[in-house]
Amino acid sequence: MTLLRRIEIFIATTGVPATRIGREAVGDPRLVRDIRNGRQIGPAVAARLDAYLSTESTGARA
């Protein structure tokens, strides 16, 4: 599954805005919009997004 697909599923199931994901994961509120529009991200950003999605989906963060 692509990272974008994981983000879209996360948004659909949690209702968390795309801007919040980008802001909290990497400090860029436009990140998800840019990825949707074809932005290629590097491995470090992808790892941070992956960690954020994993942490948030398990409810580990408050």
C-alpha cells in the first residue's frame, strides 16, 4: 500500500484534517496536498509520516 493511500485511509477513519497530519508529522501543513498533487518525498519524510500514522492509528499519542 502506498503512503498516500495510508494517509487517505487514516483521514477517512479518523477525521483528522490533512493539514494537521502534515503539521504534526513534519511541520508542513501543505504536505498532504502536495503529495496528492504529485510531490515526491524523500525517505526521511516518508519515515516520519509512517511513524506518525502508526502512532496515531494505535492511539498511543494523547
